[in-house]
Amino acid sequence: MISIDTVREFLGWCTVINIGILLIATIFIAFARGTITTIHSKLFKLNDADLSQAYFQFLGQYKLAIYVFNLVPYIVLRIMM
């Protein structure tokens, strides 16, 4: 049986790793936008406006998923113990 401490530690590390991935994605989108836009526009046949919206939507949904599935359960387990 897995203890609550193990689950809490797991969720904590998941949160740290996912926030790191979010920061790396944000940095790439902010500073290497031209290269990324060129690659994605060729791959998916989208214009710059659609890609900007897709990047913004991706970052927002990923951040929300981190909050809902990692951070909030971690905080709840911290409060419980």
C-alpha cells in the first residue's frame, strides 16, 4: 500500500517538473519565436496569427492542468498532514 507521504512527495516532484517544462516552453516561445513559428507553420500549414493563438492556448491549458492535477492535490495533502 502506498502511504500518503509517498503520494504527497510524488505530487510535489510532478509539480516541480511540470513547472520546469512550462518555463522552458515559455522561454522557447518568447525567445525563439521565429524559428518555432517557421517550423510549425510548415508542419501544420497555419499562419502567424493562428500560431500565436495556439501557443497562448497551449501555455494556458498546460498551466491550468498543472494546477488542477498536481498543485492543488499536493496542497490538500500538505494541509491534511
